[in-house]
Amino acid sequence: MKRSDSRAGQLFLCLIGVMLILVAGTFSWLMIRSYQNAKESRTWPQTEALVLRSVIDERQFSGAAREFRLNILFGYNYQGTEYTSDTISPRGAKWTREAEAVAELAKQYAAGSEHIAWVNPEQPERAILEHDTKAAGYTVWFPAVIVIGGVGMIWGAFKP
């Protein structure tokens, strides 16, 4: 085999390794950030919240199935100041085609019902009724293995 073919193969393996490291590294970073945000919100102070509005929104794009989400507004008092929030969880209300799931959520958070809200102490106008899952932190090992594989490809390309 020619020397230039060997160099081309090494370069190709290095490029694949770098791409694996970049993509999996980005996913790892996003998953760690998601875990940290979910963990942080669990330390926020709690307060009583009253649901002021609980309405199911509906939308349909041409040719697509109908989608639903819960449009909620709740009021709470934090350090002597009244606030309102429309955020059930940090990611907000998601559109879904599962009307039954949204109807169940609307029952759970019916207008006039009281719940515990967690208030962001740095932004008291931001409160949530449900925490995000910490599952991203428990599965970050998977993209980390791909990063290790990318490093292994680069190392293997130059191994004698």
C-alpha cells in the first residue's frame, strides 16, 4: 500500500473520530445541563399556588392531526409579592395528539385548585408546578461512550 493511501486512511479515521467526539460531546453537555437544571429546581422555595385558568388549547395544521395542550395560569405569593405564572414545568406546555392525557392534566390542574409551586429565587416571576425529570443525568453515559469511541478511533489511526 502506498504511503499516501495510509495517510488518507488515517485522516479519514481522525475525521470520523472528531465528528463522533463533537456530536456525542454536544449531546453529553446538553444532557448534563438538563440534569443540572432539573436538580436545581428541586432546591427552589415552595409556596402555595392557586390555579386561576385551566383551558385546553387545540390546533390543527392543514392535513395534520389535531393537537392539544393545557393553557394554565396560576397565582402565588413569594416574599410578600403576588405573581402569576403560566408554566407547569420548566419546558412549558407541550403540544400532543393525546387528547385524553391533556384532559387528565386539566382535571389535575382544574381552575380553583391549590397546588405547591416552586419559585425560582433569582426570577420570582418564574414558578413551576412540576419538576423536569433527572433521567438525562442517569443516561449521559451513553454519549460519553461514543466520545470515548471517537478518541479511540483517533488513537487507533496513529497507533503503529
